[in-house]
Amino acid sequence: MVLVDIPGSKSITARALFLAAAADGVTTLQRPLRSDDTEGFAEGLTRLGYRVGRTPDAWQIDGRPQGPALAEADVFCRDGATTARFLPALAAAGHGVYRFDASPQMRRRPLLPLTRALRDLGVDVRHEEAEGHHPLTVRAAGVEGGEVVLDAGQSSQYLTALLLLGPLTCTGLRVTVTDLVSAPYVEITLAMMRAFGVQVGREGDTYVVPPGGYRATTYAIEPDASTASYFFAAAALTGGEVTVPGLGEDALQGDLGFVEVLRRMGARVDVGADRTTVAGTGELRGVTVNMRDVSDTMPTLAALAPFATGPVRIEDVANTRVKECDRLEACAENLRRLGVEVATGPDWIEIRPDASGSPAPGAPTGADIKTYGDHRIVMSFAVTGLRVPGISFDDPGCVRKTFPGFHEAFGQLAKALRKDVVG
């Protein structure tokens, strides 16, 4: 058995940074993820005038329930979707003029449903170039609150941004959702808001957020379940056994549900109180699976699929087309480079390996994976590389977005799994 120490969750770290900044008092975040995305979020808070103290194992944030300390700021959100979507909502609760811009990759990603909702609440949000995209300027004068309708069918982050803003409004928010993708991420938000002293109500499709603000606290960040998926997939593929401490029955992250897909494919899975173990059995069956709620792990399954004994069909993942890249087509393109038969539709991908559970006969022994600068494409096809020698990446360094030390950690895992299986 191989024990793997997974870095903290990106999703939880980003939400915790928002909550800490909005809370009354000093919050300590234990074991936060240190990556390009989360460092960018922390830097954004600093530019808005929040004090963020950072040590290797903990960050301390001085909260300001009244909003940013500065009356004017220019924030660069890098590649971070949580930074680019959450910080404008936080700034709206303050008083001042705040400009937000982002990388070319993030500029391409949509924002309009959130922008419309903020405008409906009376927030002055102006897009400088393409409507619904960065760069944008928030001319903030506080948020009264009220009722708003939101389409979160592209990203649950739109809903999370409004929920996090709710307690900072004068009268609270009622957010009615017409469509929602990646619902487990919203459950993470609600659980974390409770930890900071806010209980959100539900009335059917309407979320009821009370005013009153947040309480500062000490908050421990659990390991990133999306990142853990690559290590669990490696165990299922190689016949080894991987245990991730800190992710168990009470984990907040829905992406831990990926192990249930591995169970259906034939792996042995044990989800304990405070850890999860996956062991390969030498069998990987084909499956048809709806991944709407765990779509960040779609590339992991796609990269594992060539080694199944039957087709792997992944459905209801249209939102993966508007992530860091069009992940559905990126997976299809790279699998075809490996000689694997793939079909795609608007919201699905089907991978058709040969019956032996290996890439097609005559497939290249390696290929240069086109990453599109997307960290999840790199980390997913690293799993494929455990069985296909000679795989390389055109931008291996883009893993710094969420896991700067990924290649070293995965290389160590590969060695340990070989010993585990041989032993």
C-alpha cells in the first residue's frame, strides 16, 4: 500500500479566503493549498487592502465585514476562475472602484450570468471589452440585497459567489436557480458558510441567505479530491493500492465520488472515516456514467478509459467545454493521437478501446500531449503514461495552477506502485 499526501483543496482554499476576508476578526487557515490559483486569490485580497499573513502551513487573514480597505484597486486574477468570479462579488460589498482583469485563458471563460445577477441587485458592473468577460470594473456602494434569478448551468461558481456575498448585504439574498451544474460544489459552499456562522435556507430551488456577516474561526483545509483522482486512477490501472489520508466519509468534496466510478469498473474501494483506499484488481470494465456533478474528474476517467475491456461513455458534461479549455475535445484529440477510437457529442464522450484493455493495435508507444495550458489535461494523461511509454506534454509546467509539485509526486508514486505490485 502507498500512502499519498495530497495538497489542500483548491476549491475549499478559495472559499475559505473569501470567508476569512469577509469575517469579523482574524481567521487562521490550516494547510491551505499553495498554488498559482490560490496565491493569486491571496494576492487579489492584498491588492484590495486585506491583510494576509502567510507561513508554510497556515495563512492568517484580517477580516473586514465592511469590504475592501482601499477605495480603489486593480486586481489581476491570473488563470483563477474562483479569483475572477468571487473577488468582484466581495468587492461589491465595499465602497470604491475596483478593476479586475485576468489571463487570456481566463478572459475567454464566461461570466455573464453572474454579472447579470449582480446588476439585478443594483451593483454597477461594467465589462470593458467583450460583454460577460474580463476585464471588468465594479463601482461599489454596498449591496442592499433582495431577490435574484440565476442560471448556473455553466458553472456552480456563479451561485457560490452570490451565496458568499449574501451575508454581507443589508437585507440578505434570495437566489432562485433555474439550472445548476456541479451541485456538490455548492454543498461545499454551504457547509463552509456554516463553519463561519451562517446558515443558508432552502425553499425548493431558492436559496435564502440571511444578513449579519460571518464569524472568524480557525479552519483546516482538507486534501483536494480532484487531485486525488489521478492517484486513485493510478492504483486502479496498475493493480497497486493507494491510500489518501484526510479524505473520508465526511469529506466536503463531491469529487471523491470518482472512486465509486472506479468501483464500478472493478477496483476495490474502501472509504473510511478519515481516509480512502483504492486497489486495482487487474480488471477495468467499461462503464456509462453521468459525470455532471463530478465533471472535473471527467479527464481522469477519459485518460484511464483506453485500458478498459469495453467502451467508456461519459455523459452530461457540456460544462467541461468552458473550463480552462474545451476539455471534452482536448481529451478526444489526445486519445486519438494515442490511436484510441473516440466519439464525441455536445455533452458526451465515448472511448472505445480494443477488447484487450489497451490502446489500439499499432498505436504509437508515445505521443506529445497537447495540454492547452490546462493542468487537468496534464495530470490526467500522466495516468495514461503509466501504461504507454514515451508520453510527453507541450506545457508540463501548467500544473502549477493547482499542484506545483505534481510531476515529482506522481513520479514517486509510479516507482512505489511498481514495487508494491512486484512485491
